[in-house]
Amino acid sequence: MVERYGLKFNPFPRAESEQYRNNPEMLEIILFDAEKGMLDRFAKELTNTSVSFAVIGPWGTGKTLFLLYFYRLLRQKYGADLVKFIYVKAPSDVEDMINRISSELGIQVPRRQPLSEAIELLRRKVNELVNKGFIIYIAIDQLEETYRNIEHNSELISQLVEVLRGKLSAMIDRKYALGISMIDIAWYTLTSKWPSLAGIDTLKLRRLEPDEVEPFIIGYLERARDPGLIKKYNLEEMIKSNPTYPFMDDAIAELNRISKGVQRSICSWAGEVIEKSANKFDKIDSFVLRLLIDRKTYLRQRAMEEILPYHPQRVPMIIREILSYIWIDRGAKYNIRLVSSLDKLDRDTVFINIGGRNLVLLCIARQTVLLDDLQRIARYLSEGITMGNEKINIDSALIVQVVPRDVSYGKLVDPNAIPLYMKLGERLKHVILYKDSVDEWGRIVAFYLAVMDVLYGYFITEDDKDAEIRWIVEKFGLTQTPAR
């Protein structure tokens, strides 16, 4: 389909590990020559030493691609059959990390085996393979997920640091490499508390500057240019005058604007629109670009699956932070006068004053509302809450429950809780969000990441942001509260 543009194939990478793990020779990274040179130096040094490095940067800047690019370099230098590549994505904790690395190497880890013994088995296996002439490369991708899961447990974080710096990075002294990737903010937070990690060599990636987007696009297009196809479709002069063809200048500017320089977004949207336009348009301008890309759905999917995968402990925090943002940024418009946590021991409940009425919102990230949940709500409704030295009455309550789509309606409330559920009646509103729905939980997560300045390009205008806020307010039933 893309032949009419003088291209042998669609050159823009659309997938990550799934596309390149088995065929890394297909992988190319455009720009970032200094960082690629650093990896090339590491690859050459492996004959006589071991290497550990961290690839850090904002979401979408190519961290996974760099981990896989190093695999390509190793295969080129030492031969594909002599490189053992172990890839682990977003381990939940240290034990999960070690078990998955061991599994990839064919090690059977007995249940309940102490972590130290599992690591020693792993070290022996790696040493055995190196003695047989192999190069061993372990890549741990999206390590920020591990950190997010354990960040409130200092003992587990200490264990993570010890394993990364003292165990995995020093597994053996030659023909061994450890590469990790992590969102830059999480990496800086972790290394500020644990300076020993700063000893790991760091490749710092970034979003593209506006003047880099055009050469970035050209670099990928040139990989797929075919002289025969260019001649067949009489494109010689067109490509000579415009090396980004089929993308026109205004399309390049639009890609830069909506992506905010995030490489993954540029590649995904360019790859998507080039396929959709091939049978319809001779060229791609800004009008065609806006017509063909489904920008919001793509970003919601990525937000939900890659940037902030679902974890039940995050649900109350995300919802609380969203409501606090709406109160601060748009409170007057939606008549929200206060959003506040109730108690450090009750992290999943939020107090809201909306339209002069007081509401408690309970976040539940499991498939069933329990009797204890409703008893807590009933207590707030009957006794009120204390803020400072003042007693405040509660007019109504809201449950926001996040569940999979396949949970039947009959399981949403524990049968033992049904009498109290019915008794609360109109004073209780119950909202369901599907955690596996791009248009529900994905939309919530995308909004949260956008206002936290992590998901770039999700809002194009203030009206765009306001439309998302309006959806959230209406979804949560905060446009009006149940009467007392």
C-alpha cells in the first residue's frame, strides 16, 4: 500500500519488544548518535569486562528501543548464536524479577526458595554459559513499575537497590551486561535516596526539539525508499524538493505540535496515517493528518497499558489527585469548593464540598463492595466528619468502583451488604469504571498523566482539557448530588 509513496515498507516502528526481540536487525534509531556511540563502546568492551547501564528519560523517548538496540550491537559483534538475551518487562517486585530472569535461562526455581539462593543459582548459570563462550545480556524494562509497587516499603526498596547494584550488575566480571530502563523522574528519586545506583552508567534520553522532527522523519523514510518505486510513480522531483514526502511541511509541524516531541507518538501517528492515506491521498498535509489519526484513543491505550498499568493501590490516589486538580483549576466552573483527604488511615475516601453540599467519595478497586465499606459510609452519613475542631455533616456519599468488564452485576455488592445498600437509598450514588476499558479507566489515567505533565499531547487546547473535565465530573455524578 505504501509503494505509491516510493516506499518498500512502512518504516515507522509501531511496536516495541514484540517486534524486535526476535529480529533486532530490523531496529534502527534515528538521531541520538552520542548515546548510540556509548552503547557501541560498551559492546566492544564486553570481551574483557562486564557492563551495567540505565536508559532513562520521559515516556515515549525510546528507552525500550535502546535496550533492544544494544542487543542488535552484540549480535553484530559476537554473532547471533553466541548472545543470550534475557528480557524482563515491568517486574512487580524483586522476587518476580529474579524468577522471570531465571525462567528465561531455563532455571527451575523451587517455591519459597530464599532470594539469596535464587540469585546464586542465577549467577552460576550465567557463569556456566560465559565459560561456554556466550555473551549474556539481561535487560530489565520499565523498572519504574517495580518502584511504584514498592515505593512505600523502605525494606523492599533497599532490597531492590542491593539486587541491582550489588548482585545483578556485578554478577560476573566479563562477557556480561545488565541494562535497565526507567522513567527519569523515578530514577532521580531513587538515586537521590540511594546514591550507590548513580554508579551505573546512564544514557539520558529526551523529547525531540522542534527542529529535530524533520530529520527524524527523513531518517526513517530513507530506510524504506526504493529507487524503482520512486521512478515508477514519478516521485524523483517531489522527493528532491521535499525529503519528508509524503508528509508536507504543515504535517510535520502538526506532528511536532501534537506530540510535543515524543518520539513514540511521532512514529505511531506517522506510521498510522501513512497506511491509512496510501489509497486515498497523494500527499499528507495537516488536514489529512488530523482527519486520519485517532490521537486520543492511542494515548489512552498507551497510558493504561504502558505508562501506568493498572494497580489497585493506585486507584484512590489517581482519583483523589484528579478531583483535587479539578477543584484547583476549574472549581468555580463546577461549583466544587473543596477536595480533601479525610484521614491518613482512610486513604481511599475523599471529602468534597460541591454546590454547598458535603459528599464523601469512597474508591474501591475490587469487584465487590463489602458490608464494611457500607458501614463506613453509613457512619459518615450519620455522624459526619471532623475537620480541625469543627464537626461537619455529610449530605451524601459516592462509591467509585473500578472492576473488570466481565464482572457480573450481581457480584458488585456482597449479598450481606444488600440490606444496608438499599437502606442508604438516594443518599448513595454508585459509579462503575471498567479497568480494562480504554474509554473509561484509560481515559481517567490519560487525564491524570496529562495534568501531571507525563503524557504529552493529550490536550491540544484548553477547551480540549475542559471537555475531559466535564466528562469526569458527569461520570462521577458530581454535577448534582443526591438530596438528603
